[in-house]
Amino acid sequence: MDWDYFFELTLGGLTRGSIYAMIALGYTMVYGIIELINFAHGEIYMIGAFTGLLVAGVLGVYGFPALAILVIAAVVAVIYCSAYGYTMEKIAYKPLRNAGRLSPLISAIGMSLFLQNYVILAQTSDFLPFPALIPEFEFLDPIAHIFGSSDFVIVVGSALCMAALTLFIKYTKMGKAMRATAQNRKMAMLLGIDADRIISITFIIGSSLAALGGLLIASHVGQINFMIGFLAGVKAFTAAVLGGIGSIPGAVLGGLFLGLAESFATGYISSDYEDVFAFTLLVVFLIFRPSGIMGKAPVEKV
Amino acid sequence: MQELTKSLKVSLWFMFLTFPLMVVRVNTIEHTVEWRWMNMVYMAVGSFALSFVWRWALRRKEMAKAAPERPRNAFTERLGSDKRFTVSVYGGLFALFALMPWIVSTYQTNIFISFMLYVILGLGLNIIVGVAGLLFLGHAAFYGIGAYTYALLNHYYGIGFWTALPIGGVVAALAGVVLAFPVLRLRGDYLAIVTLGFGEIVRLVLENWSDLTGGPSGVSNISRPDLFGHHLSVAGANTYVYYIVLVMAIVTIIAVQRLKDSRIGRALQALREDEIACQAMGIDRVNVKLMAFGLGTAWAGFAGVIFAAKTTFINPASFTFFESAIILSIVVLGGMGSNLGVILGSAFLVLMPEYLRAFSEYRMILFAMAMVLMMIFRPQGLIAPKGRKYIINDPDLAATEGGKA
Amino acid sequence: MATVLNVQNLSKNFGGLRALNEVDMRIDSGEIVALIGPNGAGKTTFFNCITSIYTPTEGEVRFTPKSGTESRINGMKPNLVTGLGMSRTFQNIRLFKNMTVLENVMIARHCRTKGGILGALLRTPAIRKEEQEIVDRSYELLKYIGLHRYYNDLACNLPYGEQRRLEIARALATEPSLLLLDEPAAGMNPQETASLKQLVLRIRDELDMAILLIEHDMSMVMSLSERIYVMEYGCMIAHGTPDEISKDPRVIKAYLGEDHA
């Protein structure tokens, strides 16, 4: 067995998986609270990448150092994506809070198409090159051919984000309120929790994570266009389903699992069908184990 | 005054929100930055004005909730009940469409072909989404299955259009039933995602199975339909395809209407309303769901065969999720469950951008916006599905209703 | 008298929770039987098990249709059970809300009619005749129940009490030999309850069917039913005539607590 190749695939899968996990968290949190597949979440990720590109472009012209650009771009992307996530919820989902299941989902699809076309009109429908913002780390030199510094930043960065999120949800008052709202929104409201605010915050947190994911992956891959959100979105949603939608550790596990599975499948089987693996996993899981790897199946009350 | 400050805040918020994407444009190769400040001004004015409309519309919606009875659309109302009116409207439309290729240019004939293809696609999807209430996001894949059925049969075996048309429909319907089997237990949003995934799998397979399908470059030189064994010129074939589509569209309209009003159609609607009650009332849920998918996707298959015959060249890029989303938006905008609505929806989507050129660039963004707005303010679509009229044999009832009138 | 429904040792587990524990029940044709018990005793679960909406964990449910021989129906698809002649209403009303009152009843004629896809497309004379028969039969039933004035209204616009009656009409349209009513009087005022009582009696006498009802309104249960079954914590704790049940110490204990026993 070619161990070098195996490690390369493992590390590559880890990088992919971390990004999937970051986006999956947004899906899972929103689903946990309002039971909506936020179709437009992938577009938030795409907008994060675009915002990052614009900031980097402007600062690049004025000659800022790469690391400063990375930090500023990340901050701006997070701010903007949060704002987009917040506004999107207020416009497209809040008025449909009591409208059944189909309406918000269609609204979400509309929102997703809207944001894609907005970016086409405001920017371009072509691929844009994305500058490499992540500096080379010397200590990674020996393994740089299989695990570069951008991989390193992605894996470490997303791990930190997820750890922070877990602590936030577990130990802060706001986190407790979020968990309560997810369990039973009506009851939480009766107990004085402002559910609308919790929902907004959920969207903001999910969008910030997507923004970071978008920025990091764009810098890693080197080009972006308006369509990147769709594929990333579906894959991240797959990750959320694998881990059991609504569960935060599940989303992380699902993301890593999907990343590794994809990496090995493309490495050992065929790279032509790269995206088919993800879709097949999604379909198979939804059909045979819709509650995910760890979840329990709910019983419908008659 | 309060209204003004509110709108001002909204306007400022949207200026902030759209600032980077709308104003800044960078060229990362030449390292130049372009600032488009005018866009910000448009945005500010636009959002300021729209925020008034938005709040007004929300208030109206609240008011409508208090008094739910809304006046029915007089035109559609008359269309069903007033027989002479109905016949003259439909007759006039039919005459207009029958003469169309002789009035307008080939280019415009093509637009009308594509309009009617969307009508067929939309009506098929309407059975699944509108009548049976199953959110289906993979319709384009079945369109593709129909198109590829004809393209490949023609390419490898030289099979003609008229033989392939029923085969394409049947293959798509079977594929729909095959997809339906595993997703029977899924509800609402999960079903949507699985059908999306399935649609993408179909497209990716078409794209990657190069030996059979020609990969991303697709299949070319597909035969146009023959007229009783005669080959037609390109323009002649185009007119011929126009009439085929016209007949097919009319057949679809009648067939879908009849299905909707039948025992099967009622079972589909019951399935949409309540699955458990549906079973408890003696309806086989599995059967009905399979029927919904099969009946819906068959039309996509027919449309696909015609599409392949019209363009003589197809590739997987025509059958993406984007296409499914367009068909879905036709159904949603037109009115879920309403056939007339679907026809209007297709007209808006295909004909408007052609005849209002300025509008074409913004077509998709307006459609996307309309999808969101429709869900919020008019979930039943442009034209709400019309209830069927039943003949009741009850002299007492006739007496009381006569007394009322 | 012929047995319509025969349930033996019926149990249902949800995970580790035993919702029904070895329940027995027998219903004869033409009987009105009541199933009572405190909230959460497992009455609705029992309904769901015998109508096959849930699959029982253990036990036997045997049903004798009007024309045929006894057959074991647990695990059968719910629509087939309805086809055999067992029909029900729901405690939390499950009408087809956005369809008209008439259509709600028409749907229930599904299992007694045959028109398929081809028939619908071609609209043959036979199919048209069947359609009109469905309409006529459904309207007749509405008239029987007294809802015919509303036939063209949406089901969701009916008053609450009328919605419950519509559920009964819908269940009747499947031509059952055993009708299961799950809290038919819940949320009704005394007047409505009284007329419901009349309706149940009329259905039994005129349409010749056995009726099993879950009900909390004791005056209705006592005056209507010939026999009563009592459940508590998933077990059948008593069964007998209304007189016997009203004196049974276990039943009093279950309802009123230890002190009154």
C-alpha cells in the first residue's frame, strides 16, 4: 500500500471535511431551531468569498501585507455575511413562520436564486481568480507537498471555531436559550425567551461560520464564481444529514466523514464521479437513515 | 414621520449591505479598483421606496387574515361557468396559436415552441407539486432522460421521432416511479433534497459516462421529425415541430385537467392534505405516490423528446438544477394546482423577457424575488386553483339556492 | 351473534415504553361498545393498532368482514383494513382541510370504486357514470348526517362540531361494518352531544354496523353503549355492562383515585 498517497488523501479529506463542517453547522443550527432547510445558506458562503475577494483586492492595491489582508478580509466577510443572513431571515423566512413546511422552503429556494443572480449582476458570472492570502509557514515545509499552510489554517481555524461554538452553546446564557428554543419554541417564548432574537442570532452565527469557510476555501482553491455556493451548500447539507440534522457535534462529524469519504473515493475509485459520491451518500442516508449516524427516528403522533 | 425614519433606516441598512458587492469591483490581475458609487444611490432610493411598499403589503396581508373572503378573479370565474365565453376565448386562442408560424418569424416561432415546452413541463410538475403536494426538485433530470432517450435511440439505432416520443415518455415515467420507491417514506423537505440529489446524479452521470452519452459535449445531429417519410427543410421542420408542440401542449392541458378531476386526482389531493387520514380512508399511499411521480415525469419525458428533436443537439448543461428551479418557479408563480396559472407562469417566464428586452437581463433575479414574495403575500399563486363544480341531484337544494339568488 | 372484531393479547411497545399490554377485546355485529380510561391510558394507540396505522408488537387482531371469513389483520396496510370494512375518525380532526365538504366524503369512496388513469384520461361513459355515482352517494351521506347545506364549503371553514360530524360522514362513505369513533363528542356543547348521540344510534340501527367509541363524556357512554371496556396504563382493567362498570371498584379507583375506592 502506498502510505504517502493514503496520508495525502486523509489530509486532503480533513481539509475538505473541515470546510463542510463549518457550513454544515449553519444548516444544522437553523434546522434545529425553525425546521427549515435554509437553501440559501450556500449562497451566504459564496458571498463571504466574494466579499473577501473585494476586500483583498482593494487592500492589495494599497499594498497591505498578506496577513493583515487575511485578517481584515475575514472580519469584513464575517460582518457582511452576518448582515446578509440576518436580513435574509427577516425578509424571506420570518413572515412565513406559521405557513406550513412547503412555503418557507420555496421561499428559501427563491432566496438562493436571488442571491446568485444578485452576484451575477453586481459582479460577474465568470470565474474570478482569488489571491493566496495565507502565508507559507516554514514549519510545514517537510510535508508541504501534501499538507500546505492553507490546509493547516483551514483545519486549525475551523477546529477553533467549532470549539468556541460548542462552548458558547453549552455554557452561555444565550446558548442555553438557543437550546431551549430548539427543543420547544412556544414553551421557550412563554418562559420569556425572545424567540425572534434567538432565531436572528442563529442565522448570524451560522452565516459567520459560512463566511469564514468561504474565505478560507476560496484562498485555498484560488478561484470563485457565483455557483460555488450551490455545490458546497448541498454537500454541507449532506454532512449535516449524515451527522443527524439538528445536532451540532453531528454536523462536525458528518462534515469530516463526508470530506474523508469523498477524498478516498476520488483517490481510489475515480475522480470523474467526485460529486456523485456526495449526492449518492445524501440520497442513501436520507432514505435509509434520515436521522443520521447518531440520531433516533421520531415517531409521528396520530 | 415614524414611517419615514423606518424607511430611512432600511435604506441605510441596504446601502451598507450592498456596498461591497454593488460598488466595488476589483481586477485582481491588473490590480485596479473600480468604484461604482451610482449603484449605491440607486440602492438607497430603491430600498427607501420599496420599504414603504413592503410594510403596506404586510399590513394588507394582516388585514386579509382578519377578513379571509376575497373576491374571486372575475375572468377565471367566467371562464368556467359561462359556456359561450369559454368557447370563444379558447377558440380564439387556438386560432391565434394555429396561425402563429405564418405570422411571425422563425426566431419567434422558436420562442413560442420553448414557451409551450415549458407549459408541458410545468403542467407535469404541477401534478407532483401542486396537486399531490410533493416538493420535487429534480424535474429537469426527467426532461433530460426524455431528451437523451430520443437522442441515443436515434444516434445508435436510427429510431425516428414518432417511435421515440412514446418511448421517451414511458422511460421518464418509469424513472420517476423508480425514484419514487425509495422516497416513499420521506416527507416535505427531505423529499425535496433527495429529488434534488437524484436530479444532480442523473446529470453527472450523463456528463461523465462519455462512452455512451458523449459526455459534456453531448449528442449532436439528432434527426428532426419526418412528415410521413418526407424530409423537411430546416424552416419547414421548425414549423412542423411548432405544430407538434402545440398539439402536445393541448393534449397535456386536457389530460392533466382530466386527471386532476378524476378519482385519481382526488386521491392525490388527499395525499397532499393528510397522508394518514388518506390511508385511513382506504387510499393506497404507495400506489398514489408512485402514480404522482410517474404521471408528472412522463410529461417531462415527452417534452424532452420534442426538445431534442427541435434543437437536434443536446448536452447535460440543459438539464441542471437551475432548470428544475425555473420549472418550479413557473408552477409556484402561476399557482400550485392551477393549470391556467402554469400557462400564465410560462408566458411570464419565456415571453416577457423576449418582448421586453430591457427586462431580460433581470429575468432570473425578478423571478427569484417573485418566488419569495409570492410565498409571503400570495401563496396560492397568480391564479388560485379553481374548485371543481359537481352536479348535485337534489331538488330541495335547488329550491333553497334558487331562493337565495 | 357474529363476532366482528376479535383482539387477543395485543401489545405495543414504543422503544422501552409499553403502551399496550396484552389487551383483549371482542365486538359483535350491531353492538355499540365504548372504550374508556384516563388520558394516556392507550386508547388511541389501541385504535391505531387495530386499524394498522401502527404495527402491533405482539398479539392478534382478527376481523370478520360482512361477506367473508375471519382474517388476521395486524401488519396489513391501513388502506386494506379500511377496504375490509373497518373505518375510523380521528381524535384530533384530520379532515382534508383545503378540499370541499363533498370532496372529503368523495375521497372515502375511493376504495369502493375503480376508475384508473386510462379511464380518467379517456373519460369513458362508464367512468363518468361512476363519477356521478360517487357524487350522488357522497351527497346522500352528507344529507344523512345533515351537512348537505355546506357541501361546497371548504372543510376547514366548518364549525368545530360540524367538522366532527363530517369525519363521521367520511368514515361512513367507506361502507364499514365496524365504525371506530375517537372522542366524537370532544369539544361539543351539550346540544351537539345530544344530537350526536341520536346520530350514532341511527347509524347503528339504519346502516347496520358495529360501533366502537372512545369517549370521555360519561353520560353519553353510559346511555349509548351496550358494553364498556376500561383501560389504564395500557392494560384492560375491566369490562362489562354500563351498570357493572359504574360499580366496579377498579374503575372508580382509576378515575377518582385511591381514597374513593
